[in-house]
Amino acid sequence: MDDGAKFELEQLTGLYKFYLDAYIKGIAFFLAIASFIAKTALDSLAHRVFFGLAGMTTSTAVLIPLIFSIWHERHLCDQFRQLAKMTATTPVSTAPFRILIVGTSALWLLVFAAWIYIVRDSN
């Protein structure tokens, strides 16, 4: 067994756990911001369109890390497969990350649809 590859696998596994943790915290932060803006938009009839557009903007900004995460999950999966061959072990599954990405995408669609509803309802 290649000791260098084993060390790299351990390091990459630690990074993978860190990425999952950071991604979950980022989703929670996004939901907190979206909830605050939605509450403010629904409470303020006069500024509802402004807050709805602000919510759309923040949701659009979240697409950047979401799209990056899709690419990054594929890259991690390839790295784990390659390291598994080098160390003669089973590859680490990136399915939890992939499921989190799919769930976040569905949640993003719901949140963005809510912004569209808020903006259209105020007219």
C-alpha cells in the first residue's frame, strides 16, 4: 500500500467532512437571510417589491456556490476513486454531498418561486 496515497486519502477525507459542514452552515445562513427578508417583505406593503427583488438577488448569488458544489462533488468523487485504487480500499462515497446538493437545489427553487410570488402579488 502506498503510504503517500494513504496520507492523501486521510487528508482528503478530513477536507470532505469540513466541506460538508461548511456547506450545511452556508445553507442555514442563506435560509436565515431569506427568512428575514421574506418576513420584512410580507410585513411592509409599501416596500414589498423592493424586498422581493432583494430576496431574488440574494437567491441568485447563492447559485454561485451551488454550481461550484456540483463541480466540486464530481471532482472529489474522482479523487476518492483514484486514491482507492492506489490504496486498494473502497472509495469514500460522496453520495451525502450529492444528496445535499439536490436538496439544496430543490429548496432554492422553492425559495426563488416564493420571491416571484411575493413580487407578483404586490402589484
